[in-house]
Amino acid sequence: MITDRALAALRIAATVNHLYPMLVTELRAGDRTVLRVGAPGPGAGPTGEGGLQLTPCGFRAATARGWTQHRAGHRLRLLELDADPALEVESGPGDEVWPSGIARVRTGDLVVYVFGTFLVPDRCRRLARDLLDGMPAPEGLLDLVLQRDTDTDVTVVSAEVDPERADLIETAVLDLLESMLARYAAAELLDDLTPERTRP
């Protein structure tokens, strides 16, 4: 059966991958790819050696259904696996995914730095307010966007950057997002330990 930790990772990956389909998500059991989301891998297909191939929309829909079933008290089994798969998110040429879970993607006329959290947008804003008030926005950081997916209960945090300034301000943008991500992760951990009715 899939663990809560693995389901949480799937919810984040599915929501971010749906918004930014240039990313590729893979689930692996040992050295075998069992699921690939995004660009097809070698042998990918319904029963190919490269594992099941899903679109980002299909991955999100399947994950949202699993999350609904989990909340209803059902135990979930993923692709008939005996243990949680390893999950890896990969970027395309010129983009990057950092160990923290922050990804850089190029979309339209923007460079976007993105990560996911389970906190609702209002809590995200409250927890990050002093960080944002305490430092000037790097020149070229155009917007910080919070998008809530109510089917997966994930909020995607996106920093939109002018591509002409991206190389110059990347370190500052990553420092800001990693500070936000650390605060959100701490709040999520406390939520796991606190009855829902007493949460801030």
C-alpha cells in the first residue's frame, strides 16, 4: 500500500507538472521505470519496458482521484507495487530542478521558479510576509503567484522573472524561495502534529 509520505510527494509532483508540462516526472521501482509523465521515454507505453506513459493532465487526474479515495478512508495501492516508488522530477534543456524541490522552467516570455506546498494561499502569505517586507525585491522579479488546486489540495508558488535578468538574480530568488519553502515545511510538520481545529 502507498504510504502517506509517498502520496504527498505524488500530489506535489502532479500539481506542479500539470501547471508546467515541460517538466518530466518518473516513478521508479528499483532500476525500472514504472510511470513516466511528460516526454515519452524509451519503450514507454501502456505495457512497454519504459513503463506506463501519462500526460500531465492524466497524472493530476489520477492523483486527485487517489487523494479523494484516501480522504474517504480507502487504502491505496500504486501500480501493484509492494513498496513506495522513487519519484524524480526532471527538467528540460536549460532548466533545472534543485534538491529542495524548486524547479526552474522557461515558459512564454518568462523564467519561472516554482515549488508546491500543502498550505492554503492565505497562510503562505502570512508566513512569508516578513520575508517579503524585509528585503527589496530583486530587480527583474516580476511577480510571486500562488495557485491553489482544490482537487489535490496543493498550492503552487511561482516566482516570475524577466529572462534578461534571470542569471543575475537567480541566487537572490532561490534564497527567497528556499526561505519560504523552509517556513512552509515547518508549518506542515506542525500541522501533522496538531489537531485541525487548533491550527492557525
